Amino acid sequence: MLVFFAMKGFSQEKYALISGKIISSNNAVVNVHIVNQNTKLGTVSNDNGEFEMLVSLHDILLFSSIEYERKEIKITENYLKYKKMVVELVPSVNELAEVFIEGLTGNLNYDIKKVPLDTLPKHSFFLKPGDLKKALPPDLHGQKKAPYVGFFPPIPGSISLPDPGYEAEQRLKREIYRNKQFPTKIIKQFGLAYFTDKLLIPEEKIDHFLAYCEDRNIIAAFYKNNLLEVIQILREESETYNAIKN
């Protein structure tokens, strides 16, 4: 029922949830990255080479994998109608340049004798088994506490160790930025008319409504591309929100 109402809500906006399978030589291809270049959202094919993606007319899907050539597919009316696709990828072939070796006769015994001598200097020390039992001299520096290693601007030629506090601060900044961009991205994904016409949320109240939905982890579901879960949250919370508003 959820899928039926979700697809019915998007039918007027030319959106469709299509399912596909990626193959190569009649075998399923796993871990292929699929990105909708219009919405910038993506997914990955499962162990059976299958995937699902919410698309609209004229969207372009990019299929990429290290072992296969990249492929782009434009969404047409037929894809929206049948909601299925089969994508065949071509294995990528990395050709190495030819290497020519001169001065060899093909006679292994003769060619081995012609190998030049190693000109690197030999080390001048050696270790005997008895050296392993020798006691080390006392530490001249004593038992001193290790210096504090914090985050400092890198000095040319030096190595900066990571600062956990700084990394936590950067993660928090990235999360805040993602949360600030969430309303713009979800309106772009579903369209303004979906909120105003389908959910009956006034345009000036959309940001407030999305904040109202945050306790349902809608932001995490959206960035994980769980769009059906996002649709369910929006529909359920819009009823409660509109009841409170009225």
C-alpha cells in the first residue's frame, strides 16, 4: 500500500521508482555505483546486481565500477512506464605498453653471466647472536612525560598527528552543513508542489514542517536514499502537523 500511494503521488510529476539489474556476460555485477546526475543521489547494486532508484523524465543515470567501463542511460517514457531496466556493462581492458629488452641472446646461461655487478655499497656492520643478550645503557633522558601533541599548523617537511578534538569539530561542522542543506535538497528532490498540493503544507511553513519531522530521523533516511521511508514520514507527520495547525 505504501508503494502504491507513493507512486500515485508522484505520477503527475513524472516520478517513478524503477528497479533494475546490472549484468555482464549474463552474470550479475555487484557493488556498481549508480548516480542520478540530475538529483545527485545514488545507490549501489546488491549481491544479485539489483538496485532501485527514484527517477523522472530525462534524468541521466551514471553506472560506474572499477572493473567495468562507465555507462550513462537517459530516462525515457518507456522506463517510466514499465519501471524496469536491464543494464549490461562492458569489462574495462587496461592495455600495457610493450617493453623491448635489448642485448639479450635468448641463451639463459650466457645472459646471466652478462648481468652487471651490483654497485651499491655494502653495509659495514654485522650482528652476532651473542649481541642479543647485551644490556642496553640507561636512558639519558630519564622517565619524562611525553609532550602533548595537539593540532598545529603543519611545518614544511614535518608530520602532523591527528587531533581527536579537531576531527570531532570538523565532523560536527559537516553534519551542521548537511542539516542546513536538507530543506533545499528535499524540496528539489520532490518538488514544491508535492508539499503544497499533496501534503497541504503552505510554502512559508515547509521549513517549520521539516523541523517538526526531525525526531523521525528523516534527515538520515534522506541522505541514505531511503526515499520510500522519507515519503512515509512526510505523509504521516503532515496529518499530525496539519491537525495541530488547524
